[in-house]
Amino acid sequence: MDSTIQTLTPPRILLLDWHATLVDSLDAMYRAIDDLLPQFEELGLLGRLAPEELSKTPDDVKLVRFVRIFRRLHPKIRAERRVSRTDIFDALFGPDLEAIAIAHKAFNACYRDHFGEVKPFEAGMRERLQLLRQLGIRLGVPTNRSREFLEREMLSLEGGSWVELFDTTVCGDEVTHHKPAPDVLLKAIANLGAKPGPDVWYLGDSRTDTIAAKEAGITSIFYNGAMWDWDWLERIFPRTEQHPHKPDAVVDDLDSLLDLLHSLEPAVQPPERAALWSARPERLPPRRQPPPRIEPDWHPAVVDLTAPVFLLFDWHATLVDTLDAMYHAVDDMLPELDELKLSERLVDPADSKTPEDARLVEHVRDYHQLHPKIKADRKISRTDIFEVLFGNDEAAKQIAHAAFNRHYRNHFGAVYPFEPGVKDMLIGLRALDLQLGVLTNRDREFFEQELAAVEGTGWTELFDTTVCGDDTALRKPHADPILKALENLHLRPGPEIWYIGDSTTDTISAKRAGVTSVFFNGAQWDQQWLDKIFPGTERHPHKPDVVVNDFGEFWALTLACRAARPRKGWSI
């Protein structure tokens, strides 16, 4: 990236990545990833996710954590559509080549349901590739794609006219290891009767392409098809001892590649070669960056919030991750709906808050199991599921919670901080002379064991009070559990009491209790979805007072509120 053009050796061989370099197959790729990630547990891949300390960037840390918790891609990755399957697997599994191979094989099984038609990544690519061949450069495609997919995609591309452009193609299922290992590149070079060296270039759009090129001992040209800005490129190629690889040059499109090649030509060219360059295809307009994801910004100015004296946290999917056990228990409980006489007590889908809620009710009524999308998204809590299914039928919800608890005993135990550093944040909040509590719909027999087990040493000493689902007659979304927590500490409801939770029921409970609702957006809902689940209508009026995406934002919000509006001594 900081190499000068003068250090580059003109290529006699140009190898080109396929997906997101030569062709656009993003729709099929992301759909296949969506199908794959929920299978990680049964594939044995969850325990092989790379430790966060091995991640190259903060974005990689978020990706690993998000996949571990939710079994899906971080919404920012889905919205931007810039990251390749290979880079995703590299971030998730690091140096574990066996895990990467398992993931690629499982991806292929999912990809069969989605692949088919592809299109050139840029307009006019075929004409530019023809010019490269006329300039005497041999072309090849080394790709992690399997042969069954590459051949069909290549034949479908512009009437199959691309097949004749390439002197060799090598696929991921024809070598021992996928990229970032150099195997596909070395095999392509060998197929052309050549040896690795600076006169062999590899054009690819991903970090793993650069690593593979450097490991193969050839020139790496980074194809910036996703239009990353320069700061991002510096972050993913940090040039550290742990991550030393960086590309030799960066191009935004094939016109930029041709410009780079032309700059390496001698000042005086033979007439035939000069004629080729003078006939190069007309330059296309620069491509534009994809639109950014609209991040949630739905909250009032900081000064509109009263500084807290008591912070009451939800447990599951806010402070800790216990999603695996929760979903397993729900899976076990729903087939018993008829036996529990709950099938006839499901709400009328016409009375559901959203179309998604109506589909959930209909699916549970028909199949006695969660809709696959619910399980894939892993965004909705047990409490929210029961609220959607049974509405205001408190007796039905009590039966459902009791049945859930019976099955949860078979699964609970593993509990992880929802984010790294949660304990340190809680310690920091206590150092600010704030009282802390936990409120959960989890029964006490489970909660106390999880509280004592988290991070090996437990967090019991961090909280001034805890309230569980079986401590009050009514669970969230009723106000009773919050009021119980306040009663335990001799506090009154008011804006200086903050309840932090990840679900709509948490927000409803907070507003009914008359305290500040902080919505913890750990699932990374976007603005459109937040507006849908908190419509602010007469029938569904409750909305959070503030939305935070992680505990870094929450910590900053707390400090800002204390500075803007000091404590007023609301305790009695």
C-alpha cells in the first residue's frame, strides 16, 4: 500500500479472484452464509471460534462475538455486503485450517440451494480482460469456490464467452487447503508452467487474498471493489508482527489496474504495443461507495435524561449470554402445547403487534415449534416469545413458564458475559456510588447458579439486589418485578431509576413502573426494526427513553448524564 509503482515488476501472469472481483454473486453467497451459521453448533464449530485476542480488527471481534451469540452475521456486514465468505471464515476461525475446511464444505451444501446466475462485477470487464490477453499477460482464476459452482457460473456468464479468457482455473476442492493458504495460487502457477515470483500478480478483493499471495511469494494487488476508505485499509493491513501482510498496490477497478500496468510500460513502446494501449476501452465513471447502514439514533439529548442513582439490569441477552440453553428449552417445551392445553389459548394472529408476530403465532399453532427464522435470528427472548404467543392471558403464560423451567433444567449451566469487560464496567459503576441490581424472568434456582458461575468466580458481590421471575406474582412485562427491586432498596419509582434490558417486555415493564427505560440493542436491530417493534401507537404506546448498542455506549451515556444533571438524592 505504501509501495511505489517503481518497485513493481510487470506481470507475465495475472491471477484473478472470482467472487466479488470478477463477478457479483453476493446474493447467493450471503443467503448461503445465513443458512450455514445456525448449523455451527451441530457442526462442532462453535467451540472452535477464534479467541477474540487473535482478531485483527475491532470489527473482527464484533463478528466473532455476534456469530457466537446469535449464529448470524453482524447486521453491519449484511447491510454493507463488502466482506467475502473467505474473510468471514478467516475472522471466525483464524489459523484453525480444519475448522475452515469444515465450514467451506458445509457452505457448499448451502450454496447449492442458491447459486446460479452471476453477473460481471463491473461493466465492460470482458473487454478489459481481452486487452490484458492482447498485451501478452496470461490469465488464471484461483478461487475457493468449488468446481461444480465455478464451471456453471462461468458458463452462464455473458453466454459462456468468458471461458476462453483464462488459461487455467483452480478451485478450492482441488487443493488441500483453501485460501488464505496459498495452495490454489501455487497450483494455478504450476498449471501454467511457471514459478512464483514478482512477475506473477494476484488480484483479489479480500484480506485472505493478500495473505495467500504473500504466502505464495507473488505480487498482491488488492481489488477495492467494496470501495473501502483508506483508514479501513490501514486497519485490516496493520503491518504488525502478528499480521505482517499487506498488498503491494490497491486498485478500485479494472481501469485503475490498466492505469497501473500502463505506468510500468517503457517510455518508448513498439508501434504494435502502443496501438493496443491507444485502443483500450473507454474509461467508465468511478463507482460509488455502497450506502451506509442506518444506525439506530433514536434517543433524546443526553440532558433530557435524569442521572441515575440505581441501575437495574436484565440478565439474559443483556449482561450475559445463555441463548443456547434458552432456545433448547423452548424447542423442548413447544411440542407439549396440546398436552398443556395451551394450543387453544394462542392469541388470534389478527391481534398481533406486527406481521412477524402473527407469523410466529401461526407457525407455532401449525407446527408446535419456533419458526426457523426466529431460531436463526436468535434475537427474541423466551419472555417475548410467550408474550407474542399468549398476549394478556397471564394464566397461560404461567403454565408456559413452568413448562419452560422443567426443560431448562436439562440445558442450563453455561453462561458467558455478553461482552468482554462487562464485569469491569459493573465495578466501575459501583465506584461511581451507584446501586446496581438484576431483574430477570429466570427462576431463582437457575439465576443464582448462573450468577455464581459466570466467569468462574461469579458476580454475586456486584449487585445490591436481585429479583427473579418466581419472586413476584406477575413477571415482566408487568411492573411488579421492578417495584419489588425498588422496595428491596427503599427506593421510589422515578426517572433516576434506570432499567436496562434487551426486549420489548423490558421496555413495557419499565414504562409501567414509571422508571427510565434503556433499551440494550445487543442484537443490533436497525432503525427500521426499532420503529416497528416500538410503534408508539395507542395500542402499543411504550417506547424506550434511550437506545444503546453496547456497554461502551452505555458507560459513556451514564457519565454524560451525571455531568449534565447531577444526582438529586431521590432515595428515601
